[in-house]
Amino acid sequence: MSAFYDLRDNLYHPSASTVGPWDARLQHGGPPAALLGTLLDREGAREGTRVAHFSLDFLGPVPLAPMSVSAKTVRPGKKIELSEAFAEVGGKRLLRAAAWRVLEEAERNPDVNLTAPVPPRPKESASSFFPDVQDFGYAHALDWRFHEGGFDKTGPSTVWSRLIIDVVAGEPVSPLARVLCMVDSANGVSAELPMRDYLFVPVNLTVSLWRTPLGEWFAMRAKTFLASGGGGLTRAWIFDERGPIGEAVQTLYVEKRAAA
């Protein structure tokens, strides 16, 4: 597929590239995160401002069906403002997103604690995905290159990715959308339990960026933490080719898969 979505009659029609590993009838969280992030990035956009924080709540599973999307500014401001976006399928609200936009000015303050080294980007792309799990379209929409870990391994990972299709057919893809599309997979690439035996589903995604992301290639260094009561959290340190740019956090619901 050439894009995650095709905009027709004011509805975003998802392609097979949006499908995640859990169910062939459901979208992965990355594509709708990129879509809502794109809309919020445009909402109230003014020269010199950027999205500094993005949050996404999954109000229910997102089916492979046309979505209606809306966005609005709820707290305007010259230096700091807040926008919200929602996605609905068949009149049912399934996604709620918010973005804080801030004014950015060169040399307003010195850099502090931004010296983490950029992980190397391998030359070889991943050629296979999670073992014992159905093939899924989202995985093929990005070029994945693992410096540490891998789809076939459990534990922390460091991976570079580049989105190789459009978010919306015929529309340019922003660096922010590329970041958001990638980071919702942080819990998958840093899974601590086999995906064939356990579900570990993110109920939300939050991303904080201290500067504007640049380029097409982005990396995340992801680690998952699990408690025996079925709760968990994934943290991901995010990089572009110049250095670290921010952090993402996912809250997880963990459950043993039902026996086949």
C-alpha cells in the first residue's frame, strides 16, 4: 500500500497497512497516532511554534473501517496553547488526542542534559517479524533496523525506523507524524513476554519532545516494566540523527492469551 489512509467524502479510509498484530480486523495504534498528530500539528499552527507534547487515549479497539476526525484549539495562547482531536467510527468515539504547542526561539536558554550518544543505525533491515504471530501490514510500512534486540527477541531494544508510505495518500508526511507512527510500537519491540502467550496492549501513548524532530529516520531505545497484577509500562528514549529529542510512555494492560 502507498498510504495508511485515503481521504474520501470527509472520511479516512484505512488500508491494510494499518493492521496490527493482535487482530486482522483492527488497526495498529501507530497509524491513527500519526494521523491525529498530523491534524493537531496543523491546528492553530503559527510560525515559531511546535508540538511539545502529544497524548493519545484509546477509548476502544479501532476497526479497519472509515473514520471521521475533528480537531480544535481549546486553550489558545501566544506562547503556549492546547488542541484536541477525536476519531470516530460509525458515530462511536474511539480515539482522543491532545497536543500542547509551545513557542520556540533560538538560544532562549542553554542545552542541559542533552548529551546522550546517538545509537548507530545498522545497514541491514529486519526481514522478519514476531514469531508465531500473524503477518500484519503495519510492520511492512516502516523500514526497521535494530541496533539492540529484535522482533524475535524479548527484552529492551534500540531500533531505527523510517516510514516508507504516506500517512494520508498524496499528502506530505511531517517528522512529527513519523515519530508518532514509530513510538506506538515501543511496547512490541521491547516485549518481556512472548507475544504468542500474552497480550500487552497499550491503553494510551504520551510523547514529550524538547525540540523539533528532523529528517526521516528516527530511533527509540525502549524498555518495558511489568507487574504481576497485569499492569505495565513502556518507556522509550527517542532520537533523530542529530541526537535525543524526547521520550514516550505507554501504559499497558497485560493478560495471558486464551488457549487455542
